[in-house]
Amino acid sequence: MFKCKECGSTEFNLVVQPDFTGQVEVDHNEFNEVVITANEQIFIADLMFMNQFAVCRQCEAIKSWEYFFHKPVSLM
């Protein structure tokens, strides 16, 4: 998963090229990775992709993403 360095949000919007006519879907897999489906192509978003195409939904920052991994909860 990814987190905005400006505000800490993990919510984002993708900015696709204006002439793109296909359909884009965003989901998560069992490892909590961001999975992008664009038409028939499926891929896992990496940091470079996020910093090129994602805008923070909270503060609208661009090129401000970093990896974010939830810390496991201790059962003891």
C-alpha cells in the first residue's frame, strides 16, 4: 500500500491520459497491494507508477507517495 507524505492519507485518484478510452479499475489483492486493471491488462502498482499517475484524494498532492505497510498487531 501507499501513503501520502504530505498528509498521511492512503486514498488516491488516478489521473489517466485524456485520450484513453478504456476502463480502469483499482483493487487490492490478498497482500494489500494495489492492483490496476486497464482494459485487459492487470498489474501491481509500484512507487514509480503512483508518483506518476496518482493524486492524493485528501490534499491533492502529486509525486508525494511512499510505501506504507501496516504493522502487525501483537497478540500478546
